Amino acid sequence: MDDTLRQYRESINNIDAALVFMLAERFKVTQAVGEYKALNKLPPADPSREQEQIERLRQLASDANLDPEFSEKFLRFIIDEVIRHHEKIRDKSKG
């Protein structure tokens, strides 16, 4: 493998690692949100907040020259996973 390709791949690997750690940190916070919601009898999902987040991320993506459709799909995947976690927390707190 030539040096240029190796450097590109090293950069990609570093970016991927940063993404994983950022997602892990985000899920730590959303876990706390889920516990707070369960404790206060709030619903796991908040459609208006989700829509605000999607619109905000689409604008950020557009500003960064990233496809807003891609960013929305990515955020929707994360939101759906967070809601699933919140539902599990809620169900545990009921039992």
C-alpha cells in the first residue's frame, strides 16, 4: 500500500474512533434522560423534540455540505435506538 493511501486510511480510522466515542457519550446522556423520564412518568418519545432535532441537524448538514437526507436518516436511527432504550427503562421502573 502506498503512503498516501495509508495516511487516508489512518485518518478515516481516527475519525471512526472519534465517532464511536462521541456516540457512546451521547448514549450515556440519553440513558440519564431515560431514567429521568421514567422517574417522572414522562413518555419515552417526544415527537416535537425529535422534529426540532431533525430540522436542526438537516440545517447543520446543509451548512457543512453534507446531504441533509443522509443526516436525517442517521439521526432517525439514533432517535429510534434512544426511544427503545427509554422504553426498556420505563418498563423496568414499572416492575
